[in-house]
Amino acid sequence: MTKKSKDLFFPLISLLLLAIVLKGFGPSFFFRNSKSTEGGFGPEGLPIYILIHGIVMSTWMLLLVVQTGLVQTKNIKVHMTLGWVGLAVALLVIPTGIMVMNGFGPRLLALGVPPPVLREGLSLLFWIDVFSLILFPSLFGAAIYYRKNSVWHKRFMLFAGFTVMLPALGRLTAQIAQTDSFGGINWPLTWGIFFCIMLSVPLYDFLSTRSIQRVTIISFISVSVGMLLSVQIAATEIGKDLASFHFLGNM
């Protein structure tokens, strides 16, 4: 692997994540027209909590691209200054994410989706969100802690980005190859793309240094275990009951 290709890896992966977000949420958020009903919202527009969360997550993904570009171009002082903005945005990811989770079930009920259908369909989405909201601050916090170690810092930050890209990736696969699953998400394709993107990091490590960085192993295992647990728990009756209680209450 050439030095130039090494330097470009993190900016390109960050750009890929941003592209997935833009494409996945394009019809329902970024490029939504006034007559659109994408996402279950009518022409009255998106609720304020959706707008806030969308702006927060879009800003964080954009900052990830900008920050990796600043490091590549050796603008370290600007990178460090902008890092405080990234920290402020990251702190908003959790509360705005919870707001979206809280509003999801009532919105679908209002559209006439039967509670039994929601109980089955929302369980996996709920548990993915739960583990994402645990993994994101954990990996982001680790990135801040290791900010003086560039190898660990940028990998923790990148894997933090991986943890919150699944909603966009799910919508993207529904656009590419819709299935009869809840929301049309093609889960085999979603998980396949997700793990291929994650595997690019250890592959990059091996090709560039003939070894895999310990931080990559820690991050990869953490995210993989979290996502696999979300699938396992979501399939259990207890998992479905907890997700249903969160979204639907005692209905």
C-alpha cells in the first residue's frame, strides 16, 4: 500500500459514511419535497424532534469528514479547535436519539399500524438503537481520552461513526432491494454491507503495517458484539415485550 493511499483511507471511509446517510435519508429528510409522505409524515412536514436529530447527526457525520481531512492536510490546530464543536454535537446525539425513539411508536400507531405488527417489527430497530446509544458515547469518549494518540483516536472515532450509520444503511437497502420485512429493510444486505465496511479497517491495518492495531480489534469486537446482541435479544419474547412497552406503553 502506497503512502498516498494510506493517507486517504480515513477520509474516504468518512465520506462513504456521509454518502450512506445522504442517500439513505435523502427521500425522507434531505431532499424531501412538500408533498412527500416518506417516513410516514404528511405534507405538514417533519416534527421538530426529527429535524433536530437529523441536523445533529448530519453535522456529526460532516464533522467526521472535515476532521479526517484536516488531519490529512496537517491542519492539526484547526482540527483540535473544531474538536470542541464535535464534542458539543456528540453530546446531543444521545438525547435527540432518545426523542426519536420515543416518538416512533406513537407516530406509526397514528398511521393505523396494528400494535401486534409493531411489536414484531420494532423490536430489532429498538435494540439496535439501544446498543448504538451505548456504543457511540463509549467509543467517542475513548477517542477523546486517547486524543493524543492519533492511531487510537481516529479508529475509535471512526467506529463511533459505524455505530450510528445502521438506520441510514437500512433505509438505503430498502431503496436498493426492498423486502417484506418491517420498513422494507433488507437485513441480510444491511448487515453484509455494515460488516464489510467495518472489516475495511483491520484490512487497512494489515495491508499498511502487516498487523492489526489493538484498538481496531477492541473496537471491532465491541461493535460486533453489541450488534449481535441486539439481534439475539430482539428475537426473544422478553426483548419484544420490552421494545413494545417502550414504544406502545400498556396498549
